Amino acid sequence: MGMPTALMTIPAVIAALRDCRRQDPLTPLRDSLLLGFDTETTGLSSADAIVSAALVLRAPAAGHDGDAALSWTINPHRSLSPAAAAVNGFTDEELRRRGLEPQDALDTIAAVIALAQSRNIPLLAYNAPFDVRMLRNDLRRWHLPTVAERLAGADGLFNDPDAAGVPLVLGPEELLVVDPLVFDRAVSDRNERRRLADTAFYYGVSPRGDFHDATIDTIAALDVLASLCRLHPDVGSLPLTKVGGWEQDACQRWHQRHPCRR
């Protein structure tokens, strides 16, 4: 199936974010603008690096037709693990040839996220701690400010005079974060695996391409949350001010029930 999402230029997405009023902190999750995020990496450890990333800005009322997507292929300056290469399909030679320099790509990714955060637009990622941690580690590796540091100092927000401010909902790295995996674990009691592909199938979400492509995965994660909000009105009606605390409580309950699972 083709992917109708508009692949926009960075300036166009920045302009769209700048045009957004700061969201009311009482906005229900089902109605909130969201900035979806996903990465593909050289591996799973803290020493690994991002090789591709996607950001998808979604207005729920517009659905797919209103999505604005940005994507990056990045030269990580390190080798892919065989397991990662088998999953994401990249090769070391391809990344050296096609990949952007990490300082440029990562700085832009972090700045776009920070600009969205300044508008109270949550960052949505499936298994968010992984992607947030990988971005933070890569930013530090290349001596760039993290998203949280940019928010604290109003740094890197494309000289936006309205961008300063502290997010109202805290998650990994002190960001406004929405993680569909956390919501799914809290509302569905099932023994199946909960990889994004499994969860998407469970909620009737069809990928708009092949999984393990950062843009495809980001759109699928946004679709999973939309389905969750429809099926569970109590989730959809959560105001942004309550999302962070709800997720923290849900994580604690999950780990109490499953102490050996992460």
C-alpha cells in the first residue's frame, strides 16, 4: 500500500509548528496534536547510534491526510550489528554513502522536537524510553544540547521568541511523552508479544508500508493510539496534564505484575 503522508521540508514543518498556538494543557489526548517519533539504530545498547529517524506531525481531526513527515538517514560513524542490519535493511556502505552527518541531522531533530514541546505538543513514540534515550545519547556523543536542555534554556528553537517554557507533562528526559505501549499494557490483558507489529494487528491497524521503516513505524504508532482512544474513552479523555502521571502509574503496575519483564 502506498503511503500518502506528505513528506515536507524542514522549513515547512517548522512553519507549521510556529503557527500552532500553544495547546491548552486540558486538551483531551484524543484531540491533541502529536509529534510521532521513531528511530532505527546500529543496535540496542547505549553504545549504539541512530541510523534513521522520522518525525510525523499529526492533527487527529485530519488523520493521515493531514500528516506532515520528516525523515533522515544518518551516517552513524560506526558499524551496524548484524542483528540490526537484518531488521532495518541498511548496510554500512549505504549509510556511509547516503547518510547525513550526525551533527546536522541530530541537531535538527532535537530542535524540531523542542519546538513542538514548547507548544505543548506531546512526543509520541512506541516504547518511548528507547528512542528518547538513543536520541539523548547521540546528542551527547556529538556535543549537542539535549531536548530537555534546549527547553530549559530556550536554546535551538530556531530563534522562536515564543518557544521558552517548561512542559506540563513529564516523561523520559522531562518531556511531554505519549507511549502507546504503556497504554496498551494498561488496558489489554493478553499474553501475546507486544512489538509494534503485534500491537498494530491487535488494534486493527494496517501498516502503510513495511515495518522497521522509521516513517512507517511512526504512522503505525500514531494509528495505534488513535484506535486506543476510540476503544477506551477514558484514555481518550485524559487531559494532557494527567497523561504523564497516568503513564507512570501504569508502568509501576505493569512492572509489579511482571517483575522480570521490561
